Amino acid sequence: NYTLGPSITRWNAKRRQWLSQNPGFPSRDARGSPRILLVTGSSPGPCDNPAGDHYLLKSTKNKIDYCRLHGIEIVHNMVHLDRELSGYWSKLPLLRRLMLSHPEVEWVWWMDSDALFTDMGFEIPLSRYEGSNLVIHGYPELLNNQRSWVYVENQYYLHGFWAGLVDKYEEMMEKHHPGLGDERWPFITHFVGCKPCGSYGDYPVEQCLTGMERAFNFADNQVLRLYGFRHRSLTNPKVKPVANRTASPLVNKEASLKMDAKIET
Ligand code: UDP
Ligand code: MN
């Protein structure tokens, strides 16, 4: 019988007390939003395939960009905190440790290393989760045995399956704009079954890496346009300036992130 450590009682009360004694660590950010800590991780050693390490770096850059734009702090873990829980299980002792060490944080948000933010303007509708303590993506009919605390989100792509999305980004750019988060402009594209860092996955590695490159550039365009640039295409790391929108240097970041992308394509 395995446990993650001694059980913790009266956490809400203890946390409330800690917050009142530590006003220097407020649970809300400067905008008044609940403080979020995004947590991701990768294996302690290098990838089997060097391209895997390159895509890990891109995936981390993508997360840093999203977090910077939305005032979220980020942790990248590369150690196994518990010898019995390695690989993908290593997130459990890590998340527990972070929750206990950061009582100022309202939400600890795990995101896989093989998942990319593809809607840089979308924000999680946290108010929907007030009173919940765990939010997962899922389909209620597949989760019939859920315990009463499981908020199951399926109204936007908290986890969008890559295979149906990566070929549609150009179409999305023509028809829609960031900020929607759903199938029109997926919030997250997750490369399930790809294992770019490992040696074998469920899909051909070339198909995975091309898909990741497209997802990365699709997202990166949304960041670059804040600074007046865009990728030449979704498969091209080179960039070009966008049509003149730098006349006003102090653009509203939020509005700019959600602006209709059609004008550029
Ligand atoms: N992970 C980690 N340390 C490891 C292996 C995996 O932090 O040693 C994380 C990594 O972010 C990965 C997630 O756990 O995306 C899920 O692991 P899994 O082996 O299922 O890989 P995936 O299918 O997501 O590539
Ligand atoms: Mn994954």
C-alpha cells in the first residue's frame, strides 16, 4: 500500500491562517486574479533522439511565453522526487510538494511537456471552478465513477488531440482568431502518443515532429505579432514583419492577442 506521505488535515484552515500571517505572499496577483503556478517537467537525462531535446526546448519556450503574457509563474522539474514514482508518475509527489510549499498559490496547473499552448489569448475560466479543488479535461460519460470533487471540463480544448488539429491551423487563421480556445482555435494541442523524447511512440516520429513544428509556429505567430513579426509559414522558423501595426507602440496586449488574425493572412 503506497502513500504519498502523511495525510494532511484541516488544510484549508491552515492555509487561510498562513495567508493572513504572510501578507507578502498574496494569493491574488496584481490584477486581482487567483495566483497560478504552471508545472511541467521532463526526464533527468537527455532524450533518446536529439530532436526530442530541441522540441522540449520549444515546448518550454511556448509555456514561458504563455505564462509571461498571463502573469503565471512556471516551474520546470527535472528530478524524480520519489524513487517509487518515476516517469509520468513523478508529477504526483511533485504536485504535492509544490502545493505544500506554495500556500500562496490558488491553482497548481500541471501541463505535459508534449503539450503546447496554441491559443495565446485564451484564459482558463477560473470562476467556473470556484469550490472545486481538481479540474481535469474529460468527457463525463467516460468518467461515470467520478468522485464529487471532479470538475470535468469539455467546453474548450484544455487538452486538444493533435492529430485532428495540426493540419487545420491555416484554415483556423483564415476563419477565426485567438481567444476562442475551442475547435475554432484550440487552447492546447497535446501530442498524445508521440513520445518525441523517447524512442518509440504510437505515431511516426516525422509526423509528430512536423505537427509540433506547426503547432509551435502557430502559437509563436501570436506572440511575435505583439512585436510586429510572423513566421513566413507554419513550417518555417524564419520570420517577416507584419503589415504596419506599430504606429502605436503601447498596444493593448490583451486586445492584440485576441485580434482577428484574418487581416494578416
Ligand atoms: N515527465 C517528467 N519526468 C519524466 C517523464 C515524464 O516530468 O521522467 C512528464 C513530462 O512532462 C511528460 C509527462 O510527464 O509529458 C507525461 O509522461 P508520459 O511518459 O506519459 O509522456 P508523454 O506521453 O506525455 O510524452
Ligand atoms: Mn503527454
